Amino acid sequence: YLGNGYFMDVYGREVDFKVSHYISEEKLTEKEVRKHIIAIDKHRAGYYNDYTGKKWGDKQNYDLCINSAAYGIQGSVELIERIITQHTKKNND
């Protein structure tokens, strides 16, 4: 949640991107990481669906969606920072 009624989703639907990130960060085997990712995604979807009454992954529920697999973690962060800066500046003018 970005505040002011804006919602954002940063997703990396490409499992291989998630796997390589987790393996380097968590020192787990590929099989362990894939199992962990599936469990996390299932938990996130259930939580979101239960508490919002909306469907997880439906892009209509977000003001901004970024595929982190396409931009990388740092690129996604930089993109979000630029968008927030522009939005804040626009609203303050």
C-alpha cells in the first residue's frame, strides 16, 4: 500500500528468477527453494483473498504492477522511487 488509496504489486512470476534470488540469499537447494516459493505464494494469495475480498493476481486491484523479473530487484526499486517522486511532485504542485 502506497498511501492515499494507491496499491502496488511487485511480482516476479518467473519462478526461475525467484529461485536464483532465493538460492543466492538463503543458501538452500533448488528443490527447497521451489517448495518454499510455492508455499509463500499460496499463503500470500489466501491472505489477500480473505482480507480484501478480491482475487490475488488480478491486476485491476492495483494502481501499479512491476514485473521484478524483467527489471531486477535494483531496477524495480529505482523505477518505484522515480514513480513515487514524480507522483509526489505532481500532487504538491
